[in-house]
Amino acid sequence: MKIGFIGLGIMGKPMSKNLVKAGYELVVYNRSQAKADELVEMGAIRGTSPADVASQCKVIITMLPNSPHVREACLGKNGIAETAEPGTVVIDMSSIDPVESKAIGAELAKKGIEMLDAPVSGGEPKAIDGTLSVMVGGTKENFDKYYDLLMAMAGSVVYVGPLGSGNVAKLANQVIVAINIAAVSEAMTLAVKNGADPELVYQAIRGGLAGSTVLDAKAPMMMDRNFKPGFRIELHIKDLGNALNAAHATNTSLPFTAQVMEMMQALKNEGCAAEDHSALVKYFEKISNVTVKKPE
């Protein structure tokens, strides 16, 4: 099966590599053509535009930064809709506003193009090792048809409901992750400020009810002062912005989300936008005048 893949960034490149390794023939496109070089060396075909990719493939995966980029790739000049045949399926694995997912899907449907929204969770490490969690919205028929394709990049692929539901699930995921990182940051700050060894506190609580994947992934990074991005603060700001937009469209109140969003905005203003979201601890460190790190 020949698959189109548009968007070879921090997530898209390793995801597309896993598809090549799984035996799929790929046609790849990225605005920065150099990012496609490694895939071409692995045997992928270089596309010159989304329209070019669509002219060669009946199944196209998009992995792009945000809603406007997905809209442009699908519906803009030299976009997918210009050349895609009726019956083509677009699997958008970007994390975007679910309201926009539905709107883009409705426009594509006018040309006989179907769409799944299938955002992912797990960040770059899980994109590399092919164990992402994928949340899928669209028809159950298409979900079943492309389940194996998605599993070539993932450890878990779950059907959530109609188009847009995948991004609703992803936004719920991002809300939980952001608030958990804030809680871990606050707790580690409390520990250090009161003279405790944060590593020992972490080991003491990780096996109890406070234990979580977020705690295990992010507390060690905070204590090691390792903020190399697995998922950048600026991307989490984007996701929380989409969550708040979706909430406002349905008169839903998200007070914790809004508060963590403002914390991340403050860190962005401090020059931390490209750091891992575990750098949220820096917000708490600043207001408490302490540094969360292992004792020397």
C-alpha cells in the first residue's frame, strides 16, 4: 500500500520511518525539503507538494503543527483536495481544535474525500520506538480498515467516536498531563523548600496513589535539570489553547487548564518555549526562590 505522509517534524519523521520499516511504500512531503532526505535515503519517494502526494496516494497521513497548517495542506493552494480522487482518506494525526477537524472534514467530504482525526500521545521518544497512543475519530469502518497501518506507529490505537472525537480525547489527555506536571512541580518545590531530598521524596510517593506516568517521566528530568524537549512548552501552550477554545465553544469551564496555560505563557516569556514541558517546575522555583535538584 502506497501511503502519503505530510509533515516530517519532531514527531512526523520518526513516525514515517516506522512505516517504512514496516514495509509501507511512502510518498513524503515537508516544506523544508531537507527533512525528507533521510526518508528518501530509506526508500521513500519525495513529494513536491500536498497535491503531488495526493496525486500518488489514496491514503494520506498529515502530522502538522496546528489547525491552520492542516487546513492549508488539505484545502489550500497545491493542497490535497486539488488532486485527490474520490475515496481518498486523509488521516490527520496532528493535534488540533476538534471544531476545526470537523470543518476541514466537511470541506473534504464535498470532494468525496474521507477523514479520520487520529492525534497521538507519547512525545518524541514513543514516536521513535513506535509505541504512541493514538486516539481516533471518524467512521468505524475506516478505523477498522486502517487500524494495522496506525499500529505500525503505535502501541495503542483506540476508536473514540465520530470525526473530531480523536482530538477531544487528545485535548483531555493534554489537560491531564499539564495539570499533573504542575502538581509534580509544586510538590517537588515544597519538598526542597522544606529541606527534603527530592529524589527520596519521589521514590517514597511513586508507589502510592500519587504515582503516575507523568511523575515517573518528569520528576527525574526536573531533578537532573534536563529540559531537552520530548514535548516543548510552546506545543503544550498550543494544545491548551485549543482545549480552551473548544471549551468556550461549548460553555465548558476549565479553570485549572487556564491557570497552567498562564504559567506556561510566563515561561515562554522567560525564553523557555522550546524546552520540555517539565520546565514548568521553573515557574514554581521562581516564585519560591528555590531549585529542584538532587543534593550534591
